[in-house]
Amino acid sequence: MPAALPTHVHLVDVGPRDGLQNEKQPVATEYKVGLVLRLQAAGVRDIEVTSFVSPKWVPQMADNVAVMAGIERAPGVRYHVLVPNMKGFEAALPTRPDEVVVFGAASEAFSQRNINCSVEQSIERFRPVAEAALAAGLKVRGAISTALGCPYQGEVSADEVERVVRLMKGIGVQHVGIADTIGVGTPRRVQRAIERALRHYPIDEVSGHFHDTYGQALANIYACLEIGVAHFDTSVAGLGGCPYAKGATGNVATEDVVFMLEGLGIATGIDLDALVDAGAYISGVLGRAPISRAGKALLARRGKSEVAAA
Ligand code: HMG
Ligand code: MG
């Protein structure tokens, strides 16, 4: 008899941050704010809004303060932001985030390319961030990139993942996200990486963040559900990518994940129809069709029923 799956899953929609950070064309602040508004209207309760990184490195996130000022906060919704160092934290704090995300990597090569320092140095930069955030009453999450493979180093071992999990735990990070930056993970390998995090964190403080480059993300999420993990980062319309991981495509689409979870009888609190609207909105802003398969199918079905009703 297979183990029971979780009955409720928590999704962080990372679309406004991960989804848009890699867009080459500037996306106006009002559309980022509009996306956050639509996500919360769809019932998304955790939204990764922006990042406080160098605008020279990631120009798309340069309007971080304006986006945080522009969002209309809804009760029960938690707003997350990425911060790589104290400079980012000091800029982020007055914008009243609920959760800050420090982002490290399991591979040394990716750490150097993404945040310009070694893994150990990154932890020393995160240490005061975690201390200050906890003192300010904010939750601190740690993202561990390249946990299933690195565009520069290649293979990444579960030992390398566990090393960073342990380092993050040591500085007070409260939740760790195992991130497959380039989407090369497959279900059993994902379970092994996640299990290393579970040696140090309780099940509710471990999440999966899967880019869908090789089409494995839904299978990987199912593999996580099988071992009881119920927290995932997903991105509306399947947007996303990292400027420092060439060729890596979007995150798993929130619409696809919600569709699968609904089919499994697992609650998310998200209204799929309204989510599809949010995906269509931002895809329209970007001038392309949603990458989400479920989003496209549901939009096509609507089109047909509108024709039938006419
Ligand atoms: P650095 O050049 O090593 O930093 O960059 P520095 O301390 O030497 O400072 C250099 C300049 O940057 C200075 O400005 C600082 O003021 C400025 P200058 O004097 O030259 O004018 N600076 C900052 N400006 C704004 N905000 C800051 C900040 N810090 C320094 N926080 C740094 C280090 C981390 C800042 C840089 O490498 C950077 O911004 N990298 C961007 C990394 C990034 O955003 N990557 C994408 C997000 S991670 C991701 O997508 C993965 C994830 O989704 C999980 C997954 O899928 O794997 C989370
Ligand atoms: Mg990512």
C-alpha cells in the first residue's frame, strides 16, 4: 500500500520574481503589481514578489522598492523577497516583507557565477541577514540552487546538498528549499536530495523548487509528495529562469501543479480559473502564450464554450 499523500499543499508563487527576473524586455512596475494582485485574488497565499539584488546584475528587479510599495496587501497573504546580503536586507526591510530568502548553491561554480562568492563566503554574508531578519520578526528561508545539477560543474552530489543545508541551519535559516535550477533532476534523485534536508529540518520546513527544463518537474513534485513534502515553489504561466543558468527554462507552472493536485484530491486554496486568468494576464503583458499546459488547455476550453454559447 503506497504511503498517503499530504492532504494540503502550500505553494509559493515565484512568478513575479523568478518568473520575470530573466525577461530581457523591461516589464513595467504596474504589471508586476498587477500580477501580484491577480495571484492573491486567485487565492495564492505566498508570493515571491521581487529581489533586492544589484540592479547591474539583474536590471529587471531594479524597481523592487516601487513594486513592494505598489502591491495592495491582502490579509493572510505573505510577501517574500530575495536578499543576498545586508545591503539587500537593509533596502528590503522598510518595504515590509514577511519572509526573506537567502540564496546559496550546492555547487561552488554556480555560487561564484550567481552571487560572486564561494559557498562559505555566501553563508558568512547570510549570517547577519538571518540574525537581523529574525530580530525583526521575519521568517528566513534559504534556497539551495543547483541541488540536482550545475550548468558549470555538472553532477552535484547529495553530500554537497547536505553540506549547504547544514550550513544554513547553523546560521538560523528556518526553512530550506531544494532547487533544481536547470531542471535535470529525476524523481528518485530528487527524493534523495530532499531526504538530506529532512535530516536537519522538519517536513514542513523543506520545499522543492523545480525548473521544468527537461519536463521532469511534475514527476519530481509527485516524488516529493510520496515522501510527505507539501511545500513547493511554482511560477504562474511557467515563467522563469536564472540569468546565471543559460538555457534553464521556467519553473513548473502553478496552473499545472494545481491541476495535478486537484486531481489527487489535495487542497491548495487556489482557484484554478482565477489562476489561469493571472497567467493569461502576465503572458499577454509579455506578448506570448502561457507556457503552462493546463493554462493553455483551460483557455482553449473556455474559447470553445464561448463559441458554443454564441
Ligand atoms: P558583488 O559585486 O560581489 O557585490 O555582487 P559587492 O558587495 O562587491 O558590491 C558591488 C556593487 O553592487 C556595489 O555597487 C554595491 O553597492 C552593489 P557599486 O559601488 O559598484 O555601484 N550591491 C548591491 N546593490 C543592490 N542590492 C544589493 C547589493 N549588494 C551589492 N543587495 C551580489 C554580489 C550578490 C550583489 C550580486 O552578485 C548580485 O546581485 N547577483 C544577482 C544574483 C541573482 O539575483 N540571481 C538570480 C536569483 S537566484 C535564482 O534565481 C535561483 C533560485 O530561483 C533557486 C533556483 O532556481 O536555483 C532562487
Ligand atoms: Mg529558480
